[in-house]
Amino acid sequence: MEYIQLNNSDLVVSRLCLGCMSFGEAERGQYQWTLNYKDSENIIHKAYKAGINFFDTANNYSEGSSEQFLGKAIKGFDRKKIVITTKCYFNEGKLSPEAIHREVIKSLKNLDTDYIDILVLHRFDYDTPVEDTLEALDEEVRLGNIRYYGASAMFGYQFAQYCYTAREKGYQPFTTLQNHYNLIYREDERDLIPVAEQFNVSRTSFAPYAAGRLARLQHNEGSGRYDLDAKEGTRYDKSEEADQLIAQRVNEIAVKYNTSMSNIALAWQFKKGVAAPIIGVTKEKYLYDAVNCFDVKLTDQDVEYLQELYIPHEINCNR
């Protein structure tokens, strides 16, 4: 495992972040493909033993049971060595001060922990002034409930508002940007990623495998999530023909390095400056395969070949 210090913080994290959307009670919330507690605990424990100390969840994943599963599973770990990210927005009040204070307390209870390492703004809130949201975040930092904060899927100008305002008000800078980014969806290279770079914000991209399209040539083969998750199943359908050509090149490079397609997809993320892509796994074999990604070092020529066929995509910053 490789590790990196997140910018604007003292947090040292594994360069793979385990996404916990896959964990939670299937009868709660919108996800019908999530793992029960026993299976979730197994993946979390195996990830920790493999060197992963970075875990990402959200207050709305399976109506809070994802946070509960994660909190229970890490009870035997050294909390000081664990970095937990959770989110706020898909709740009453979105990012209003009242909502942030309420949801932080709720997440602390669900996670059964004294503090959250990074609280991520899950979306941009059009209804709450940026200043009000940041003031609430700063108060939570001063209370010790959260250590740092980050942002997730939004437009570049929106993230810039948060970053500029934090600087102007003298609040701590943003630590992470969690955005949709992979070989077949690179639209954030136009404005959002440059904003992150300008403010020295570490990137922890989600969907590095593009819902399986960069992990196997038959992306929907044997995928329970693909069958049950309508959003994941259709997110890339409009550009499927062009994307498949890129997937074929990913496979070619995988053969060249005698590795998996998913490892090429992750190796590309590192070449593009991503600190820690978020991987969602429901089977041990996928976890162990991902850990081997550090054995692959792509050349600049490899990257150029993988990116050559990319075409502009319809903006998709939802998750």
C-alpha cells in the first residue's frame, strides 16, 4: 500500500479509499444491492489488513446504516490511524447551519466516534448562502466534531465560491474534492479540477471504474449492482459506443502489463494527480486486485494512448 498526506491537513491516508456506499441495510434507502453487516465487516477488515485506512461514507447511504456498519466494524482498530469521511446535503435543510449541526451530531452517533476527519459537502446548496455554510463548518471544527472539510460533485465556479470565501473569512481551506472522474468521464478537467489545483485541494475521485466499464469488457456481466441500480446502469449509456473503444484500449494496456483492466484504470488516476480514488467493492477478490494497482506504472505514452479517443460527454456531476 502507498500513502499520501492530504493537502491543507495533517491527514496521512492510503492511496486507495474504500467507498462504503456498498454497505448498509438493503431495505433502507435507494440501494437494493448493499451488503449486510457481516459481509460489510469482512470487506472492511480485509481492507484494513491490506493497508487501507481511508473510508468514505455518507449520512444518506442506506439511511445512515452505512455509517452505522462502518462505525461498528472499525471498533477494534486504532481510531487515530483511521481517516473517516462522511457527507451532508441529502437531508432536510441541505447545507444550512441548522442542518449541518444536526447532521454532524447524527453522523457522530451513527459512526460511534468522537470526531469526523473530513465532512464533505455532498452537493452545492443553491438555497443557503455560502457564507452561512462555511460559518457552520468552522464552528464544527472549533467544537472538535470535525477536523477538516471537503466538497463533492459540483461545478467549478461553485467550488471556487466555497474556496474563495473560506480564504476571505479566514477559515481553514478545503482539504479534499471528491468528484466524478475516470477515463470515460473527464469533463471536470475543464474547470473543477483546475480550481482544486489552484487551492491546493487533494482529489479523491469517485467512480474510477465507471460502473464496471473500465474493469471488464462485458461491464454488466455478473454485476448485481448493475441490475439493481438504475442510475449506475444507465449513467454512461449515451456514449457507450465511444466509451467501449476506450475500454478496449484499457484492456490492451492491461495485457501489456499482465494485470487487470481495473488496475490500469487506477494507475491512470495516479498519473492524473488523484490522491486517492474511491473504490467500491463487494467481493474480496476485487479488493485484493485493487491493492495490486501500485505494481503498475504507466508511461506518458500509455496515458496518451488511453486518452486519445475521448469525446466530450454530457455533464454528469450527480451521485
